[in-house]
Amino acid sequence: MRDETVRLALPAAGEATERPISIAIVAMGGQGGGVLTDWIVQLAENHGWVAQSTSVPGVAQRTGATIYYIEAMPPLDGRKPILSLMPTPGDVDVVMAAEFMEAGRSILRGLVTPDRTTLIASNHRSFAIGEKIAPGNGIADGGAVTGAIGIAAKTEIIFDLNALAIAHGSVISAAMFGALAGAGVLPFSRDSYLDVIRKGGKGAKASVETFEAAFERVKAGPTELAAPAKAKPVDNIASSATPDPQLGELVARLNQELPEPALGMARAGLRKVIDFQDVAYGGEYLDILKTLHAADRNAGGGAHAYAFTETAAKYLANAMTYDDVIRVADLKTRAGRRARIESELEMSNGQVLQTTEFMHPRMEEVMGMLPAGFGRWLGARPRLLGWLDRRVNRGRRVRTYSLPWFLALYVVGGMRGLRRRSLRHAVETAHRDSWLKAATEAVGTNYQLGVEILQCRRLVKGYSDTHSRGLSKFDRTLAAIKLVERREDAADWARRLREAALKDSAGTALDGVIQTIKTFA
Amino acid sequence: MAERSFAREVEDLRLGNGDTFRGEGILAITKALLQSGVAYVGGYQGSPISHLMDVLADAKDVLDDLGVVFQSSANEAAAAAMLSASVMYPLRGAVAWKSTVGTNVASDALANLASGGVTGGTMIIVGEDYGEGSSIMQERTHAFAMKSQMWLLDPRPEHECIVNLIEKGFELSEVSNTPVMLEVRVRACHMHGSFACKDNVRPAHTIKDALNNPKRDVGRIVLPPAAYEHEQEKIRTRMPAAIGFIRDNKLNEYMGPKQGKVGIIMQGGMYNNVIRALQYLGLSDAYGNTQIPLYIMNVTYPVIDAEVAEFCLDKDAVLIVEEGQPEYLEQAINTVLRRKDIQARVHGKDVLPMGGDYTAQVLLGGVREFLEKTEPRLLGNRPPAPDATPVLNHPAVEKLKQVVPARPPGLCTGCPERPIFAAMKLVEEELGQHHVSADIGCHLFSILPPFNIGATTMGFGLGPASTSAFNVKADKRSIAVMGDGGFWHNGLTSGIGNAVFNKHDGVFVIVDNYYTSATGGQDILSSRAINKRRKTNNSIVQAVKGIGGQWVRQLDRTYDVGKMRDTLKEALTTKEEGPKVIVASSECMLNKQRRVKPQISKAIKDGTRVVKERFGVDEDVCTGDHACIRLSGCPSLSVKQLDDPLRDDPVAAIDNSCVGCGNCGEVSEAAVLCPSFYRADVIHNPTRWDMFKSKVAMSVIGWLQRRRDRRRPALEALA
């Protein structure tokens, strides 16, 4: 290129070199993006502008990510502007995201740039399938979106538009329209927005209320980026009025025997364990915890803020409160449970609630409840067991709040007395002991490895097949840890193994890590 | 008909002189057909042209007033064959479908039609499903136009231009005795815009006139020697006639300055984005006032040699903006220029990408490179063009790439197809993985998480046919899935008939949800609704048996996961020979909700006893392993983080969009998952008996609950 070309003056191409106002709406199919698009087009047309909207519903109509795009501009001397059919990265005035990760996606598409873009986004989450199917916690990190918004947006208006819409009996599109008006990026008055909604007819009243609430919310000033406050869940841990002197002793023991960093977790653990069985079981919990804490101290846990004890307090409680038939029946028959369902369903006075449980007990569960010796005897007789299983093993629809079914569940839920002698308890206790033994042995030589082994308990969860798969992953993980326990980076490998085990249900990722370990161990 | 009403859109079809139409592109096209005096319209639904079919199906009164015949064709081949009405009679006709998939199906009829030629104007409206958001393979309809010699219109994406071109297109078709294709891209179909309407025109000659006065001419039938004659006619008569008409009526447009060292030639559909790219370069204003000469091909086939030559004659170079591959136009224009020995250099795919959407951003890059190579002075002082790369390269944004999850489409809340795939998943766990041929339709989402079922898809209704090679004795059998839409489109013969005839041992699952749901819920032969204008309620099972199927099982409630699983297992293991056909029927939930929701609201309002069902999860019973989600993927079944320090993983949760389809309970029961699911039945306007029963039960239950609670230790001390 010659130098003079660079210095050439660029004459304006015409009177209006400015570009139309461009608005991209990023949403998931079924979120009402089409309605919002129509409103904005109508708004612009009511002011004599030329407005064009495009969308690609296609297969995205069903829960997929999709994008609606609007351009609008006044005509010039009767000439219509030529409007583009898709957003250009770096050239979008307003991006409206109907979900927080979709806001992130719009940034990745380059639609949000600091010189131009007002980002209006709802910070509520609607989880993608990939986030939901992980056996562990697959939820994407919203903080990364928050960080990127700070970089990319010129102006940001972020709050839970969805919750606001629901609170006003409407849908998110109305809230987004209100936020758009509040943002003041379009040269149109608030009333002209309202005119558009009011013409909508059905549901217009709720839409107007939602619009106004969102408008005020934006006008009220700085928008917070924090996730919306979680509603306090209705507690299903039952309680009685009479204080228990034995319980008081346990609380005193807890405070006395355990280090400060572990106290919170131990309290939660103790609560769960007692709720599961009885106060004596709580004493057992503290006994075990005391032993583990002693090992922690010997291993120099003070330098690690007693992470071993704290982790033990958490996972020991989970291990001791295994999910058996008694626990399920107890939880299902509690008063707090029905109250929670009623509040979730927003039931009013004149309505009647009934619930149906989908139970599928197998002979294994029944056997688990039997006294250990009898259970083992039965377990050694596969033909008899099979015969019994054919009678037990089928789906049962349990009408929880019909008297006969409730009584049945109530009786089962009250069988705690049998629990400690049961086969299931024996199996769980043996498993727990060998796990704690492995952790205790490790913590003496490699502190972090001890902690990691405790955390492997997270792999055991679910019922029936899922539970067996979890157990098998747990076993494979501990066996693999055994291979590397003498290495300095054993704890890292343990963590890697556990994370892999939580990635998919089949254990493919876990097998991959195990294979890697076998190449050098 | 679909549970959605298009009454408002039908009103748009009634607009006349002096009115302004405001709405979607595809509706503007529908209106343009009526303004052109069509005598008949047919087609097959599919994005992006479904709306045309939907609105016409609801527009009986308008069409009857005009004497226009409308058919929901069985498939695109049937639609194309319908155009034969215009071969002998001066009837204008139009058909529409999704392309290139529909054009593939229609090709046989189209080739015959184009060979013999037409008397009445015929127009094929193809929704070019290309680029972002497309649901099909990335190909161009252009090839079909060339191979059969049908004229291809590609109008600027502006309602006025599209409508005008449709009206002219019919004339072009008649003048040249050739079918005309109108190509509209997805975004243009869904584009909101406006145009000044004209009155609808009654067809001068009606279908009835034609039936009453039959005509024939063996010279129009594709059989030697006529077929050879047709080819000569195409070359000697029809092509020159078309070229003459296109030139005389200025269907292609020149814009910008007359003179210039460089110019841009483009498909009409590319115009808006080209203007935007020029605007970024400071070479046009927003109103299309360009500094670079443009030649806009609203007709992309045939290429008008004389127009191209005239445009290129005094230029050093031209850029051809042609979306998709291969670059037919670039090749054609090169040929023109070489033959006429015009020296303008031709750029195109050397500066623009071979495939993919030509967005304003892509075009900006291509035009800039073209100008840098040929006439850099035009770029002036290079005003800053929009550029998101600094943002995209920022570490915080880079990090985001790993975070933002993919969001593939999935089955709707309460979809009746979900339990079918959940059952298949359960069978897979028991009998191992099988070769599964998928088909086109909502059920194709089975190939995505969480189901991950299905190895191939070979086209609409071809799922069963694509297992036909797997017809040997082996330890496992092949499974084919096909929807009711695909079944009636061609699957009955190509799939089931084929399997019966060849004694195929495989399993064939026909997913019957009462509509062609994926395309918007249109009625088909087996739809259960009463449709006054069509004969519905024709049984798939009867059809299968009629064609020779012996092992046929009908499941009337797909949500019965246990039965579904057992039936599949039986089909995979039975000793019986021949195809094992399972027809799994339940109504599409999207359409059902549209139908039922208002009825339920009204009943509750009127004080009638109504039981509303919804599912829920007991969060303290749920262990957070998400096995249920891996067998479901229902949008209303999600996860939530509990405020409990003892819990690491989120638990399952069902939000209030749940429609109570029952899948969750059935799956957890059949798969022996866990007891945390419950179904909540809320009785609205309960009877006195309901109230009494509940009151008695709850007073006893309350007493029992208080009794047990008194015995529990007080845990407040630990809160």
C-alpha cells in the first residue's frame, strides 16, 4: 500500500453515515424472545422508524441457545435504510440476555464490546444439560461471566429479571422490555413502551406491572452482580419441645474435644447423625471423630487448620447416615415435608393435596433391614432369595397421605430400634471402618492424602444400581490411590481420581486416570 | 390442525390496494402468491417455510373466495408432481418446501416437469436452510436449478423486492415455459418488514375449468423422441426467452455509480450485508448510497451474459459475492468474460471463504482484501471498523470459553418421546449397545446428551431403510427409529415395506405423536384430531399390517417406561422372523398443552373439580447423583445447590414448568433409581367428600407426626 493512500481524506459517503441502532436478544428457545422482538419492532415503527428483525428458530426452538436480532433507524427523505440480517461482532448497541450463561455466550460471540454495548442480562441460571448430568457438581462458574462482563460491556444492567417477572405474575420478556426502557439507550419515552405492551391484550396487566418494576429497578441505580439470595429452605429436620440433657452433654463434648476450625462442620454432622438415629449414635459419631482428631494432631494437623478433622466431621456424618428404607420412610412421613411441598406448590386453602411415591423396593433392601446373622444366612441361599425377590421386587405407587399407606411408612420409619443390628448397618460400618483406617494411615505420612481419602466418600451415593456403581468407583479409586501412596504427589493423584470419578456415570474418565497411573506405578 | 391458530396471519392475506403489510417474510411470500393469481398451492412443511403452509391451511375462506386449491402434500415429491397441472393448462401454481432436503425428494418430479416445460406459471419456493441455525446438510439449491434448467430467483432480502419478484417470476415462467425457483434464506423468511399490498387476484383459469376441459399433448411427455426435443427447446427457445424477459424487466439491478475501476457482483440475497460491509469501509451510507458500482443478481440462474459483460467492460476487477460452494456464479462469469475477452479480473472465493454464512463481518474482510488488491485508494483513511478481537483476546473472556456450556436442543418438557428413549437406555444397560438408525424429527435429539442414542440419519423417513443392510443373523438386531411424519412421508414403503419384503429381522420403532411436531405440529394422516378439511385418524398399525407387517405392537401410552422397555426387549429377543414393529403413541406435549391448558384454567374458574399433577423431588432423600437426569433431560428437571455444608453436589429439583407427564416417576420406578420423586396431585375445587377424607386422614397423620416428633431430641442446640 502506498503512503499517500493512508493520508487520503475520506469524504463522507452521504448525509447519514451513522448506523442503525442494533439490538441482539440472546435466549433459549421458549423464553419469549419472539414476543420481546415484536415489541421492540412495534416500538420503533410507532415512532416512524424502519425496523427489521430476524431470527433463526430452527431446531433451537427447543431449549437450544438462539438469537434474535433487530435493527432500526428512521427513514431519510423517504428512503429506507438497508438493514443487516445478523449482528456484527463489535457493532451491537444493546445485548439482552435472558439467562446468565447466555450473556457469557454473547460475549464469546463478540457481541458485547466496551465502546458500544449496553448489556442487559438476567443473572438467573437455567442449567444446560451438560451441567445437569454430571454425577458430581457440573454447574458452570458464574463468576467467570461476571468477570468477563466487567471487561466487555460499556454499561451493564444485571439482575434477576426472571425472579422479578415471576414475582409480578409475568414472563421474562416483559421484565427485559422494562429494563431496556430503564436503560435509556433508545430515544423513546417510557409511555411509548407501555403503549406497545398494552396493545398486547391478554396478560397485558401483568406485563405492565413487570415492565414498571423492571424499569424502576434499573432507575434505582447500581445493579448488583451477586447471585440472587437463596430462599431459606423449609427445614425437614424435626424437633421436639423438650430439651434433652444427654444432648447437652454431647454439645459440651463437641466443643471441648474438637478444634475450632472443625466445630461448625461437626455441629452440622452431629445434628444429622442424631436426626438419623438417636443421641447415642451421636455419641458414637463424636467418639470416632475424637480418634480421628487425635491422628490429626499427631500428624501435625495444627499447621493445616485441622483440615483432616473438619473433612472427617463432614464425611463421617454422611457415611453414618446411609440411605436405608427406614430413613426414607421417616423423611417422607415428617410434617415438615408436607409443609414444604405445600409451599412449593403455592397451595391455597380450598385445595387438597395428595402425593404418590414411586418406590421400587428390592429384596436387597428388605435383607438390609434384617438382623445381620439372618440376613447373611438368607444371602447364602440364592434360590430362596430369588423366590422372595420375585415377590418383593416391583414398582409400588405409594399414596403417602392415605391412612393405610401412611401407617405402613410410619411403622417402617419408626424401626430405628432394629437398625443397629441390621445387616445393612454391619456392612456400612465395616466399609466405614476400612475407609477411615486407610485415611488415618495416610494422614501420618502425607497429610493432604489423608484428607483426600476422606473426601472420596463423596463418590458413594444414590440408591440400588447407582449406589453399587458409586461403591465400585470408590473402591477403584482407593485401590488406585494405594498404587501411588508413596509418591510425593499422591494427594494430587487422589484428587484427580476423585474428580474424574465424578465426571461421568460409567466411570470412563476414572478408568482413564487409573490407566495413566498404571503406566508409572 | 395444529393447536395453534393462525387467524391473525390469515387476516393479513385479505389486505388489498392501499394497505401496508407488516410481518414475516414468509407471510409476505404467501400474500404475493395470492396477488399473482395462483390457482393452486401445495408443499411440505419444514423450517423456514412452515408458516406458509400453516397459514394457508387456516385460510380456507380466503382461498375459497379466490377459488384457490390448497393441499398439504404427502411429501415434496408429491408437491412437485402437483405442478403438472400447469403443463397443459394456463394455471399458475406454487409449491414450497425446505431446501435442499425437500428439493432432493422432489427432484424426480422437478426434472420431468422442467423437461416437458409448463404452460401456466409455476413457482417453487425453497427455504434455503443454509448457515447458522440450519438443521440440515450444507448444500446449495443452485445445482438443482442448473441441472434441470429451472430459473433461480434470489431476491434482495426486502419484502417489496421479494413480492415483486414473485409476481414477475410467474410471468417469466410463462414466457419461457419453464418452472421458476424462488430461493429465500432462513433469516429472510423470518425477517420482519413491510410492503405496499395489491388486491388478491382470482385465477383467470381455474382447476375446475381444466378438469372440465382436459387437454393432452404427447410432445410434453418425457419419452423419446420428445425428450430430445425438450433439450433442444430448453437451449433454443426457453433460455433465450427467459434472458430476454429478465433483461427487459430489469429483474437484476445496477446500483451505485455508473463508472468505477472495480465493482461487486452479488446474489440478491447478499445485498444487505454487502451494504453493511461497505458502510464499515466508509463506502456506503446506511441507505444504500454506495460509492462502488454494484450488480445485483436477483436472478442467479440463468446468468445474463450481456449484463455481466456490460458491467465488467470498463472495470479492472470485480468481486463476486456468492454464498456457499461450489462457486457456480464465479465459474459462469469467468466463462462469460473469457468468451468475450473482457480483461476485468475476477475475485471471489480467493478473498471470501468457500463455505459458511456471508455475514457483514465476513464480507467486511473479503471486500477489504479485494480493494486492497485492486483499488486501495478507495479505502481512504481506513476508518476503524467494528472489531471484537481485543475483547475476545482478553484473558477474562478467554477463560469464559471453558465455562459457558453448550446448549444443544432437546425434547420439550413432558415430551412423550423422552420415555421411549429412557426405555431404550434401560434396554441398552441390559442387552448392550445396539446399532440404532435415527431419523429426522424431534426424536433425532436422542443422538444428543443425555441419551446419546442413534448412529446415523439418512433423511426424512429413511431411518428404517438405513438399517436395511443389517439384515443378517447376528447376536444383536438393528433398531430403527422413525416418526409418524417420516412414516407417511415415505417410510411406510421405503422402510416398513422394504423390511417386510426383504424379511428384515430388525426392530422398527415408530414414534407417533399425532402431528408432524418438529415442523410446528401440522396434521398428518394418523393425527387424532378431527379436521374438517382432511381425513385424519388413519391408523399406522393398520397401514403396517396392510403392507405385510406381522409382529406389530401398539403402545398407547409411551410414558409407561416399564412396558416400553419390555416390548423393546421382546422385539430384540423374540424368535419370530421378519420386522418387529413397535408403534409408540402419545400426543406431542407442546400441542397438548396448547389444547388442554385453556380448558383446565376454564374448568378451575368454573368451579369444576380438577386434579392437577406435578412432580417433585424430596431434596433430603435425593443424594445428588443425577442418574434420573441422565435418563431424562427434561427441561423442568434440573438441579439446585442446597444450603447444607455437609452436601457437595447439587440435588435434583423440578421447577414449576413441570406438566406432570409422569416420566420421572416411571423412570425411577423402572430403573430402580431412587425414592426421592413424588407426584403431587392438587385437587382444585374439591368435593365435600375429598375435603372430608383429607381432613380425617390428616388429623390422624398429624397426631402420629406430633407423637414421633415429641420423641425426637431437640436439635436446636446444634443449629
